[in-house]
Amino acid sequence: MADPSAALVAALKPLLHALDVLGVVARHFDPAEYDAVMDAVGEPDAELRDALPGLAHLPPELETLRAAIAASATEAIAAFDGLRAALDSEDGVRAVFRALRHIPRARAALYPAATLLAPVSRFFLEPGRRDSTALLAALANPRPNTGVHHVANEPGRSGGYSLYVPEYASPERAMPLVVALHGGSGNGRDFLWTWHRAARSHGAILVTPTATGSTWALMGEDTDTPNLLRILDDISGQWRIDPTRMLLTGMSDGGTFTYVTGLESASPFTHLAPVAAAFHPILAQMAEPSRLRGLPITIAHGARDWMFAVETARRAQAALAEAGAQVIYREFEDLSHTYPGELNGELLEWLSAP
């Protein structure tokens, strides 16, 4: 009889590689360079497709692993199929974004295997922390109520949130909090995986809400700020949050709403980090001077952003710095309108700096 562990390894190795490649495609997506990126990527999913049938006859005691790897592989393969189809699609950018939605789903499907297989646990850590035996040991023995949870945040539902609490978290220990806001047409359930590695590596509670409307309340009645405060009350009732380390961040529309709600005088957030966001100088002019004075803000933007030109971020830097905020400006030369995941660890170190 064939060794069942051999079938697992045969599928897991190409799966992790395929997920890494998909992460590169997502990070470097630029309509002007898309064909070249896809040519460079090649077919890392071919080996994964070949290995999948070997999972069919694993013994029952390995069902959790089999199901996680098979479901993740199915999503990864769907992502590659969609990305290739987009090359000839009249739908263009929308087709690429639809394909990229399979990436967080592939990660979500695989995550239950993290406490069972060390290579999977390492995959869900930042590269610089994958060799920490102490961290891996702590993650392998999760405490009660930790891990990934979804609260009224099923696909297609508005106003709920997803939550990640590091497996080694203790209710007695005050922890930093990250509230990360998805982009337009996105949702918090998927956006959690944009930040999950960093929160797991550095020890932060991560909350990813879903907007109450089709996107964040950038015009008209603001129903999102009260909802965010409700979510914070919910989390604070379960875990100790360090009130000096509360980061609000977001991508695209989520980044713009980071400005809108984060600059309000009553905002509980101590740090703001809008990414690839739109900005109007009136936001700084309308904010209370006492709120802006000394407020730590990191602005991140891509020089190749085709949705919100980089000059928008440069103006934001100038206006907010003039108003007295402590502004760090990060401009990524190779970044289009995508999320620079490598920034997350830096933001958490900045959040925890003395």
C-alpha cells in the first residue's frame, strides 16, 4: 500500500508554491504589464493538478488534511484558470479581479491544516519569522477562542466582521489591534487574509469588517462609523485591547474611509494607515486641529497606481503634515493599484514603537 504521507507531500508542496506565485501576481498586477507577468509566471499549477488525484484514497484519520489541501488546491487552480482567461477577455481588469478573489479563499481553506502540519503553519507566517521554534510551538497549541472567526460576515452580507486572534493570545494580556478595511466591492471575510500573516507573526488582534453598503460611507449618511464602534465594543468585551496601539488601515475605498472616520475627533484609533486611497484637502481642513496634532499616519501608495494617481497621496502627505500630523510617506515604485503586503510587518512595528 502506498504511503499516505507521500500523497500529502506530493500535493502540499506544489500547492504552497502555487499560492506563493498567486501572491506575486496579485502584488504586481498592473494592466500595462499583465501579459508580461503571466508569461513570467508560467504554469506552477501543472504539478498541483497532477498531484490532486493522489489525495482521493487517504485513510479517514487524514480527512481533515485531505479536505483542506483539496479545497485550497481547487481554489488555487480556479485562480490560475481565471487569470489566463482574462488575457483574452473583453472584461479586462474586472476579469483579473474576479480571478484574484480565489486567493483568499484558497488560504482560508488551507488554514485548518496549520495546527497539524508545520510547513502549513510556516506558510502563514512572514518569511523572517518562519524559523522561530518558540512561535511555531505556541501556534501549534491554540488557546480557547483564538484563531479565525466570522461574525455575521457570510458572503454577500453587509455590516458584519471577521476576526483573527493569534493562537497564543491570552485574555489577560493587552494586545495591539488592527482594523483593516477592504476596497470597493470587497468584503472583510476575504480581506482578512491580506493581513493574517502579519497579525499571526507579530501578535496582533485583527478585525476586518464589511461595509454596511456597497462600499464605505464616503458620501451621504455615515452608517459605517457607528458600526465600527459597535464592532470595537464587541471585541473589547472579549479581549483586552491596548488603547495606545489601535491601528485603522484600509485599501482603496477602505483607505479613503480611513481618512474620513479616522480624522474625526472622537475616533478611538491611535494610528492611521491609508493605502492606495483617494484624498481631498478638505478632509484635513475639516478635522479638529487637536486631532491632527501629533497623530501618527502612514500613507502608502504606488507610483504606478492607475485608479488614484500618486499625486493624490503626495498632496495628502503635504496637507496632513502641515496640519501637524506625524506623517510617514511610503511610495512604491513598482506598485499599481494593489496591496503591498510587505508593508504590514512594518506597520505593526511602527504601531508598537515607543
